[in-house]
Amino acid sequence: MSEITLVVLQHGLWGKGSHMSYIERSIRERMKDTSVVVLNSDVNQGKYTYDGIDLCGKRLAEKIRSHVTDLAKEGRIVKKLGIVGYSLGGLMARYAIGILDKDGFFNYIKPGFFVTFATPHMGVRRPKNSLISRLFNFFSSIMVSRTGEQLQLTDSFKDGIPLLVILASPDQPYYQAIQKFDIMRTYANIKNDRTVPYWSSALMTTNYFNNLKTLDLAIDRDYPSIVTGYDVADPSKKKTNRKRSSCLSKLRKIIFYLLVPILLPFIATFGFAYIGIQGILSRFRVSKILKASLLSSTSETASSTLPPATSTTSTEYILTGTSMDKRSSTHVLSGTLDAMNMTPNPDDTIEHTVIHQQGAWCNIMPPESLEKQSAGFQFDSQVLDVQRNLSQLPWQIVLVCLHSFNAHGSIICRQGIHTTHGGKAVVKHFLDTVPM
């Protein structure tokens, strides 16, 4: 018999296990002994992420439970659990640990760390102060099935209350379960993340980073994408501190501007069509589950059995981990959405490096000068309730500044195209500062 730590990885919306390959590989290389086992979840891949945070969370909880049982049969006893959730995967994980805690799972397994990367803890409902925000809220709620409704807080999960409000309620098991973890941390992109706004992953209600050109960022010397401070920039330093773009960078921008008018209509059409179709199919799929009494909005018993999100049929089975499945459209969709998120990224921030100090990288407070000139977001009462309750928890909030086309993918080095120096620094920071 040997005692081990189980680290569970959960990808995000439209995702698959290979999206977590870099962080999985990094953990394995760092922890070369057999005392740490990594479980890269494969039960919520691709189209199945549309089915709702609750259903995905149930699948994840069952996967964790069954994996612990399988390990025990091999004589490997799980004594500690670590969770890593990327994007929507962080919300799936918050739901899953609530189910596990209700079953008494943490009575015999220690909750070690709960870490999320670019997770929309407050949802993605933008303040309704512009036409673009209103259109985004409307279409994202409709097109991504139950998951979209839950991220927009337009669902009625229990007694007319949205799921994200329930997840953040102190009297609910999901909130009580996460309190038990020794470390609770969220990494938030302050720049170039057009999928999850920084305020949602950083639990903020004030718009400090509306105009990065006016800020001076302190960047950790050892982890050159981790923000350790921010203040109003000194105008006299603006020209001298700004990095010059290379000829190659300028050429890429020119090519990008030339190709966008030609390619964007085709990319957008394919992306929206696919998302819409899968959203409709998801509603039918979930409807069948509900009618079969396999999912109940008021009961989350451990005996419920859910159909796995990977089917054994040749047309549905999706490979996980680092394997490639050419039959799956998940890779194509992810690439299409990444292309839609790509915009030229000039190095428009003023930055200086600082020597790393333990703990100086989390829960950074803005200076009074910036606090006075920054406006608060006009969130509605439900979003504010979520933020207020979650802020009572001892989160370690880490701000990340990535100079990449799509920071949402780069923050965990999702796939080769998003494996950047800055993203590697974020993963290294996680490994260096979270005890396994």
C-alpha cells in the first residue's frame, strides 16, 4: 500500500484533454516519483461541455470517485486531492467538489489545492452599457445551450436562482467544499483574453485595466508574465520604456490586416454555425437525460448514473490526453475560435521587472491614485452577489499579462500554437508555489 496525491485536470468549453497536455507533462516532469498521480479528465470533451456546468460537474465527480476506487484496487491510496480547472473547467470543478463533499469524500481525503486559470467565476454577462455587450450577452446565452445560459445567469437552476449564484452561496455545499482546500488560487489575464474578461476570473468590480497604455506594470523578474504591481504611468517614461516592435512583428501585423477581410467572414460563419448546431443538439441530449430522471435540479445523490461524455461507438468516441482523434471536430472548432480571437497585439504597456518576493504576486491592491480615477463596472445585483460572496473566501488572485494573440489559450500553453514563453512562466509559477 502506498499513499499518493491525486491531481485532477479539467479543460474548458469546447475543450479536450490534450488542451491540458502541457501542464500535465510539466507536473509529471516535476514530480518524477510515484507519489503524485495526474488525472486528465476526459468525460466532458467537445460538444458535451454545452450540457451545463452541473451535468459536467456530475460527470467529473463520478470520474474522480471511480479513479480513486481504481487506484485503491492497485494498492495506491489517495490521501490528498488537488484540482486544476482551466476556463469553464474551473466552474465544473467547483460543482464537482460540492457533490464529493456531500458524499463525505473529504472525510478521508485531504483537500489540498484548488487552482483555476482564466475561469469565469462571475460568469460572462457584460454590463449592458453598449450595443456590443447586449448582443454578446444575447447570443452567448442562446447559442451555447445550458452552459451559455448559466454563464449569462439567465438560467433557473433552483427555485428560480441561477446556478452561479447557487455555487457562490455560503449555505451551499459547493461553497463549503472549496473552503476546505488549503490553497485557493485564480490566475486572471488582464490583457488579450477575449473569451473570459479579467474581472470575472479576478473577482473584481472596478475597471483598473481599461487602458493599459496609461499604467506602469511591475512584472516579476523570475516569472515574466506575473504582475506584482500596477500604478498610473509617469508620462515621461512612456516613450523610453515602450518596447519596439521587430520587423517580423510588423510584417505579421500587415499580413494579418490584409487577410482579415478575406478570411474572417468564412471563419465566423463556420464558428457560429457549428456552435449553434451543437447548442441545439445539446438541448435535445440534456432533455432526454432529464426525462430519464438521471439529472434532477434538486437532488444530487451519489447513486445517480450519468452517461459518459465519451461514447464507445466509432462515430462518437473522442480520444483524450496527448492522442489525436482526426474524426473529432473539436480540434477544428478550437482552431476556428482561436482565429476569431486573434488581433494584432502591439507591446503597448509600460513595464519594469522586479525581484521576486514570496507572496508579493497575489492579491495586489491598487494605489490610491489609480483607485480614484478608475470606474466601477455597472454589474447587476446577481453578478455583484456572486462577487461579494466569493470575495469572502481566501483566494490568492494572481494577475497575468501575456503579450500573445490569444492569452486565453496561452495562460496554460494550450496546444502548440499557444505555447509561449509567458505561458510557460505562468505554469512554472504554479508549480513553484503550490505544494503537491
